Amino acid sequence: MKQERHNAIRRLVAGKPILNQDELRRKLIQRGIDVTQATLSRDIHELNLMKGPNGYALPAALAAEEEDEDVPSLQEVLYSFGLKVRTAQNQVILITTIGGAQPVAAAIDNEEYEEVLGTLAGDNTVLIVCPDQRTASQLRARLEAMIG
């Protein structure tokens, strides 16, 4: 049953854009697959689906999108998903909309900023590690300006 559900999710996500879990759950029910929100969340995690500006996508589809010239800039991604930025010593904590942390972290990593040692993304939070507190404060100001 799980493999059948995963295959159905892959087919749905590869087709038309699916913007949220509720929409994905309804489409599965239409196909005779009744699934709880908790199970669907686990499936999304196991399939490594990522949620971007166009909804859920398979990792291979995201890699292909990144090769396109019209990949959204960090500023566009932050404007779409970013909510607030905080610092904690040499770390920057960026709060995003639900499901927005992964694309934001990927966009930050793509920029290859020297002041960013690494990122870690959850569902709605990105942890950015900087070399020192001064650099973290500077990065915070830059990110806040992009969020608007």
C-alpha cells in the first residue's frame, strides 16, 4: 500500500502543480487512496519532495529547474517565503512560511556568500551559521532588506 501511495504521489506531483498538502491529500482521495495528514507528511519527507514557488516537486525536477536561467533569485525567494530574521551570537535564524525553509536555504547556499559557513533547513526555519557575531549581524541586515 505504501509503495502504491508513493507512486501515486510521484505521478501527481510530476503532473500539475500541487501547492499544499491538503490539495495533495484530496487528489489522492479522488484516486481511492485515503491518507491521514501525518502519513502524508511522512510520505513527503520519505520522497524528498520539496516545496517551492510552484508547489511540491520531486528532487530531480528541482534540479532541472535550477539549471534553467529563470531560477528565482534569493531576493525573490525571500520575498515569497521569508517572514523574519533573528540572530543568536554567530547564527542567523530565518523564519519562513510553512514549507518555505528548504527553498530559502537552497537559494542561500546557491549564493555562496563567504559569510555563510552553512545552512540547515527545517519546515519553516533556516539556521545559518556565520564565522562570528559581527558577520551574523551584517547578514541579518542584508536578509531583512530582501524580505522587505
